[in-house]
Amino acid sequence: MIKITVKCFSQVRYALGIDILNLEFESGTSTSQLEKFIRGKANGKLDGISLRIALNQKYVPDETELQDGDEVAFIPPVQGG
């Protein structure tokens, strides 16, 4: 098992109602599997919203394997105003 921290920003924070999640997953879990999990917890509130994935403060491809202690952030599109 690995432990990761997910930081929630903007629409992700709104959809989940939380700033930080501490989660445990099986070794070998990828960032895309984590995204699927997060979208499931959002109950459709993130449908149609593209998210970039930052792993330990660097953008990574979708199929990056997570490691114990990783910090993940899902970054929604920049909003203007």
C-alpha cells in the first residue's frame, strides 16, 4: 500500500467539498486511476472538465505510477475574469 496526499483546487475543491485528501492505494496505481477515483467521488460535478495532473509540483503524463508519499494536485483550466 502507498499513501498519497491530494490537494484540491478550484472546481475540484468545490466538487469534493474538501481541500486535502489523504488516501491509500495499492502499489502500481497510476495518476489516471487516481483521477478516475476522484471523478467518482465528485458524483458528476467534474464531468466535462479537463484536469491537468501535478505530481510533487510538476506536471506529469496521465499514466505516471504513484509512489508512497507523493503529493498530487488536479489543476482545472485557468479561469479568466
